[in-house]
Amino acid sequence: MNIKKKVIDWFSNFKFKIKNKILTCYSSILYEEYYDQTYKNQHLAAALICLIKKRFWLIVLTMFPTLFFFTPNLSSSPVGSLYVSLNAAGIFYIVFNLYPEVQQSFKAAKLANSSLNMIRARRAWLVNEITEAETFTEANRYLTKDTHIELVKKLQSMNGYKATLNPNVKVGKSYKISYSLKHPLYIDIMNQFHLSPEPVKNLLEVCNVIARDNLRDIKKIKSIPNIEQLVLYDSLIYLEEQMKKWTECSHSATELMLVAYLIQAVDKINYYAQMEMPLYVGLRYDLKFKPTKDEKEFARKLVTLHLTPPHE
């Protein structure tokens, strides 16, 4: 069993390294320097992206039987003529629909990249502040149910959270929640919040700035032409809803809401952006970690869970 697990782990790591090497080579096709604003070879890159589209291969598969028949034989019957017409329509669709669509997505992704990276960076700063992660790469990792609860526990240890069993309840258990702080998120920050010029002193102030700036960046992304063609668009709309929920309840926000709205919800757009953005901007969008199966499963669902640690 251990040998099987080692083989699976080795193959997974090998696939991750190969993927990174391919992405590095692909990035060199798109631009010479990381900060170079000029993209090159976009027509070649768009053609390569077309090759990984399902629609492209569906059309190719429908054309595959043509290899086994001579064109005169195909066009000699009504059914054959119809099949030839369908093949021609497929080629027309690739050249005049699919390829231009990919080019439009290229432009949309390039314009969205900066804002998506800022949304990612704010979430990473927040995780780093709570967990004291050694690198922002680790702070980028998607939450699982276990790490979600761990973050809530860390915040509860900072804000003096206390759950007292209510003795007056005869059926089941009821707890009275209290904090040593005036507000659950009046936790003094240890690191400078360098992602905004606005002065902040505690986590509540930081979270309010993050939600406001995320909404500003989301609005900016939504205004980009053809942005709805990107797979990440649904997660963008979802995140906008979560940020609005935070702004509506920030005055009564708790550590549960902080982790749910400002960390877990952002995982969703990070997940879909990591799947798609490297196709258009190469390594300019890269979370730089290999997610586990549990992390991917928790991140891909557009549902926000408010997970509570068990009372001790």
C-alpha cells in the first residue's frame, strides 16, 4: 500500500514539474521579460489554445471518417454531400468563430490579470497575518475543512473567544459566546498592510478595506469586454456577492465570517483563475503550489461554508 502511495505521489510531483516546465516555455513565447507589457506571438498562442478546446476536437472527430473515403464517393450521394457540407461548416467555425473567440479571451485575460493578482494578494496577506506563514506561496493555498477550522481557532485565540454552557437549557446544549475584545475583530495587526495607503490598526479595518478594494477590482474586471467568455466569470460574480455580504454585516462580523467571506470565498476565483489565466498570461498568474485533492474539492464549489470548531 505504501509503495502504491509513493508511486502515485511520485507521478503527481513529476506531472506538476513537467507542467511548470511547459508553462515556463509557453511564457517565453508570450513575452521576453516578466514585466514586459508587450505580448508577442499571440496568434501562435491562440492557435495552441484552440488545440485544447473540446469544441475543436469534437469537430476534428466528426471529420475523421473523411480519411477513409474518397471525396468523389462522398459527394456522389445526398448523405455524402451533407457530410462534406458539415465538415466545411466545422472548418468555418474553427477559423471564424473559435479562433477569434480565443483572441478576444486573450485580451480580456490580459486586462483582468492585474486586478485578479491584487485580489489574490489581499487574501494571501490576510492568511499570512493570521498564520504567520513563511511564504506567500503557502498563504496562497486553498482551504480545506480542517484548515478552515484551524484559522477560526487561531482567530479565537487572539480575540479571547469563550463559549460558556448555558445551564438553563434542558434539551440539548446551548452556549453563550463572549470575547475579551470590544469587537471580535479588533485584533491588532502585526504586519504592515502594504496593499492599501489607508491607515489601518486592526483586522476589522483591514477586512473592510479588503472587501471594498475587492469590489472595486471586481467592478473593473466586469467592465472588460468579453470577460464573460472566461471560465472564471461565474466565480467572479460569486465573489462579488460574498464581498457585498461582508460590507452589509461588517459591524457585527465575527471570526467565522472573516474566514468564510474573505478567505474561503476568494479561494474560488483563485482556483478557476489558476486553471485558466496561465493560458493567456503565462507565469504572470501563478499561485506556485500544487493543491491537494481535498484543497481542489473544497475550492471548486461556489458555496461558502461557515464552519465552527467544536466547543471544548
